[in-house]
Amino acid sequence: MHIKRRDFIKATAAAGAVLAVGCGAKTNALKPAEAKKMGDVGEKPGKWVSTTCQGCTTWDPIQVFVQDGRAVKVRGNPHSKSNLGTCCPRAHIGLQQLYDPDRVVTPMKRTNPKKGRGVDPKFVPISWDEALNMIADKMMELRKNGEAHKYMLNRGRYTYMRDIIYDAMTKIYGSPNNISHSALCAEAEKAGAFFTQGYWDYRDYDTKNTEYLLVWGLDPLVSNRQVALMIKRFHEVLDRGIVTVVDPKMGPAAAKAHNWLPILPGTDGALAVALAHVLLTEGLWSKEFVGDFKDGKNRFVKNQTVDESTFEEKHTYGLVKWWNIELKDKTPEWAEKECGIPASQIYKTAREIAAKAPKVCVWMGPGAAMQIRGTYSAMAVHALNGLLGSADVEGGVLQKMKQVVNKMPKVDKYKDEIAKKKFKKIDQRGYLEFPALNKGKPGGGVVTNNVATAMLNKDPYEIKMCIGYMNNFAFSGTEGQRWEKAFSSPELFFVHLTTHASEMTMFADIVLPCAITTFEKWGYLKSIGNANAQVCLVQPVVEPIFDVKIDETEIPYLLAKKFAERGFPNLLNYYNNEFKDPETGKSPTNEKEFALYAVKYYTAPLWDGKKEPYGDKINGWKDFTEKGVWNTGPYKYKSHWDKFKTETHKFEFYSKTLEKALTEHANKHNVDVDKVMEVTKYEARGELAFVPHYERPLRYGSKEEYPFTFFEYKSRLNREGRSQNTPWYQEFRKCDMKDVPWDDALRINPEDAKKLGIKDGDTIKVTSVLGSFITKANLYPGIRPGTVAKMYGQGHWAYGRVATGKFGVAPTKGFNNNELMPAEYDRISGSTARNGGFVGVKIEKV
């Protein structure tokens, strides 16, 4: 049935409130207050208030201009050394999210027991007290029945207050199932850096000093954690040095770069090892960092093995092993046939980066890593930083500097016998087929997207209750159909903490309205950029428009009080005892005090004056709220050399770190590493499994039936899939290199389109092994022939009046990419495969 949005909005009205039109906001930035002229707003005095944008994981410190209690303008925070006082379009779009008339404004409960796409939940408004009582009753019932482990907390995007609801509440309550979103969008690129350099995190890039920027599998002007900085600095890099972009699609960075290498999706490893081959055969590696042959004679000759004893390494380990196992025959001529980049261009690129080394940034993004065999691709790309000596040096690739904040207080003494019981996690991490080697620990990572399959199979057990916050896995997980099916179970009691109704909301039994990050919420974030690390404050810049609560602090505190009323005070005691106001020593007495005291507790080392952390001097809490950001001191180059957190403490071309992790995982399951490789769908056998190498793309759909390789890309306007209900997002999509405003489109090379009889703007059907979907054709010469691409973000079937027309039933703007792509993984890291050419499609004109 078609769920009428008008009926849905009525259901979200607070009990007794009158909602004639819209959402009943106290104030609305999109229209003037009554009896006042539009011009009055701009003329009124106001104040810039510091906070942080969460439109993407750049997490830029920003400031919001507030007039008469309304947020009206955004700018970068001038105190930030990472973004240099700038911000990107996402920060501005946040204003329309804040004042969106489709926000959820009151707690709701489901009255229709049936669940599924197109099923009206028949939500009715309830009070916060009733909602919290229902949730607490369900959770206490599970504990009483010995089933606390069948409760799950799903975390989407977060601030670093996450530990309060994600970690502490889940553990003290008695469940192992705190499931993060992170493997949906990262982890594989972290694995590439960890199993070579021992660094499990996002890298920083010294772009103010670099002389060669090799951008790989991303567009830094659009996404990947330093957008605002790179928008400001990109022209400087272009003027000073050389920029080369490796990407099947020409985006803004590639359009401006000196070189664009339109690689075949999924073959990044082939290009990387071929570049390494040239660097070695032509003697272009860094002698300072890597070392040299003892007699100075280069023995790296095509197809010839090298005696390891002839080479003396300095700050690296296993270079000759890598050559003998993988590189000796990986010539540019070989790579051309695999990756589609001419051999001449590979030679040219290798010689160019060598000439500029070590001031080279090989900037690896998700496109090179989020593949079915992505760990090895990521290792191969990142290994170039080792060959060039560009790891941890001026102008090169840097690690995160220490951000001094308090850790989450220990929970052990608050755990009772129920909470101390051990159970497997629901995502099946640590199973033979899911090593999930976070920081080299078998089963230490998360396999987010596999949760839906595990729930459907009730393996290792059934999940009976779930709380999800700032997440929409039915939309953001590949093969999202599984999430819809799993959350349609009548046995599952689901609570969605959200600002807007989304696909996941439609499966909820209880919906709780949440404060908007950046504008209404207390928290803090940690980010990097410009050879700097920072801690930035998230604080309320305006009074909440509705009766909303903060998801990570206020709601768990209120639940803790309900648990205490039911004879389980442990969580409340933990919150009250461990999160006292650092200035007064007072314990919180309500949820609002708790939210404030908690963020003050975490950030106190930066502003309380007890120590002097390496970085800015902050004079007290008030000064921190005004500045909104703390910056580290200057980066200490080469400080990690011979201290890398690998097994050898060196930069590993032969990864003893990965060898140890895979062997430990294999031993746990009484098999050998070759069996692990087989089960986890990698090609490597023997020692090849321990070196960066090329693995051919694993593809769903034969080339004969599905001739085009599909991949997706990101928008500079995407607030992680949460901005689609804003008019600004829809109108300004055209700024994404000829994308289509107010619609959705599949990018096709004009040569391919001509063969199919397709013209620009034609309605087309796109079919993968999962099904067929309707969208528009967008003829774009800046995409490699034989490939097609579509921006992630459109295709909502439940969001708001701008994002979708048939609310709760079907998308009206194209389709969700994740319904086209099967659920697959880079199993070493646990990452979801969403790049790398693993999906074939056929295209037909409708």
C-alpha cells in the first residue's frame, strides 16, 4: 500500500500538538518569522559559534552564525590548522537538514505487526516515558530469560561519545553485539597500510610540501577525509609539482590533473606491482629508506630471481622476497593487458614519481581497496610509499599524531554475572571464511554487512532486539534486500534512533527522534589533515527545535534510569560515578547534565591545565567552547622509522605481520593458510599470501551476458546518504561534473551508448545478477569504455518529500546502487566490496 506522507507526518506530531502544515518547528531557517521581512534576518546582530561538520569523515571544524536563535550561515573554523578555516558544500547543506520539515519530531510506536517494504507501520505518537519504558521492559525481559546476548546495538556514523551507548551500555547490559558500520566504507584500505607499515588508520598527506601527488581510487576534491583542505590547496600542488589520478572515471581532480589513468576497475594491484617492477629494474627505489645491494650493482632484472644475501635493507623488510615471489615478471607490458593502462604510461609514471621522491604522496582511497580481493590491492598500492621512501617524511604520507583525550572509563566492576558470560558476535567475525584481521587480530574486526545474513540464518543465534542509531543499513549495505528481510522478522523488536524517517525506520517498533549533529548535540571528534591532528568540539549552536534527545548520551542515560527502576542499577552507577564534571566534581542528575559532563570528561586533558599536551594552549572549558578545536604541534617527520608496529618494526614488503595473523587464524580452525585463502576467495597460495600482489577481479555476471563493468562514485554534496531530502542537494548535483539535478543517472561512455542506440537522457534498464532497475542515461566521455558508473545516494524509497515521491513504497529518483550489487567482502579485513569491478551489468533502452 502507499503510505501517505501527510499521514506519516501527522503520526510524528507530539501528543496534543497541532500540525496544520509541515512539522511544527519552533523556528524555521527556510522562511522568515511571522510579521517580519526577509531582510531583517541578515540585518540582525548574531554570533559565530564553533562546532564540527559531520557531512563526511573529513569532520571539518566549522562555525555557525546564529541570529535570534536560528542557524543561518556556515563557515570554516579559522582556528583549525587542518582545514585552514575552510569548509566544503556539505557543511552548508547541513542547515537544510536541521530545518527539514520532514524530521521526526516525537517518539512513535508501531501499531501494525506486519513489516516489509510498502507496509504501513501505522506509527502513533507516544511520550518519551512510554517509549523508554517499552524499550527497558524488552531489554530486561531478555536478561531475565538469559538472552541478553540476543540484543544488538548497530552504530552508523558517530561522534567519539559513541563509547557510551555503543561500548559501555552494550557490555554492562550483557551483550557482545556492538556492531559498527565501519566495514561498509573503509577497513580494506586500513589493512593495506597495516600489513605493510603497521598502521591501522587513515593516512595524512603532507600536501603543503609534496612534489608529486598520485591519487588512487578517490577524488580528494569530493571525498575521503580532507575535502575542504584540498579544495583550498589543490592548485598549489598543481603549480608546484605533478598530479596523476588513477580512476576509471574523470572527476574534478582528474580533470585538473597532469595525468589521468582510467584504469579497469579492480585491477589496481596490477598497475601498482608494475610500477614497483620499474622502480626496481631501473634502480629508482629510495636507497636511504630501503637500502641497496652490498656491491652497488642492481640485480633486479626481469624474470631473474635474486639472492637475498646480496641486498642490505635499512628501514624495510623483505624487498628481495617480494621481488622473487611477485615482481620479477610483472612488467608494464604484462600490466597493460590486465589494467588497460598503456605500458608507456606506466614507465612514465614510475620515472616521474621516482624523480620527485621522497616528496611523493601515494594517496590510496576506497576505489583501490573496497574490492573482493582488496587487501592485497591496498597493500600493493601502499607499498609504493615504502619503495619511494615517502613514508613518514616531509612531503610524503604521514601517520596520525597523538590526540590527547581521556579514554572510556573501564566497565569491568559494573558487569554482573550475566554480563561476564562470553558469546560470539553476530557478524560471524573469526569464522574460517571471515578472518577480519583488524590490527592483525583474527576476528578482531567487524563484518558489518554480514549481520543481515547471520540474522537470517540465526547463526550463531537469533537476534531478538536491536537498537540502531545514525544508521540506515537497508540503504547503505550492498544487497540491501537482505537487511529488509532480516528486519521484517516478527520476532525482532527494533528501535531506531534517528533524525529522519528512513528505510530502516520503516521496520522499527519504536522510533526515537534525535538531535542533529553539528547543530543540536554535544560531542567531540578527532581528525587529521595538513600534517596536523586535531580534536574538535561538537556543541549545540541552537536550542533543539523539537523534543529530541542526543542519541549517544541522553538516550542511554535515560535508559539507565529505567534499568535502575527495574532492579538493574549497574549502568546508571557507571554513568554517574565515572562521568563527573571535571570542573566541579559533580555527578550528573539528569540526561542533559550527563551529555555535558561526558564531553567535558573526554576532552579535559586539552583544556584543564593539568598537563601541557603537544599542541595548542587552551585556557579552560569556556575557551575550548569558543575556539572549538585543539591542534597538535608540528609533525615530527621520520619519528616512526624502525618503530613501525609491524612484526619486524620495519616497513614490510614481505609481511611477517600478515603471515602471523593468517597462520594464527588457520591454526584456530585446524587448517593451513592455503585453505584460508581458498575459503576466503583469494587466489594466493604459499608465500604469495604474505606479499603485496595482484589478484584478478572476482566478477558477478559473465562478460557475455553482463558486458559492462559497474562501479559507483561519491558526490561532493553527499552527507553520507543523508542529504538527499534537501533541495540544495538535488538542485546543485550538476556541480558534480555534469551530473543530473533532481534525478538519477547512469554514466555511459558515448561510444558504448551509440552501439546500444541510447541517447543522453534516455530511460534505460540496468540489470545485474540481483535484478533489473530503471534510471536515466548520462552520456559522459570521461568514463572508460566498457564501464558504467552511478553516483551513490539516490534511490531512497523512504525518506522525505524531496528524496522520494512514493514514501515508504518505491524510489522515484533512480535506484539504490546497493540493490544492484551482491553482498561480497574483502574477508581479510571484513570490508564490504563496493568498488573494484565485481559487478557486471547489461543495459537496455526502455
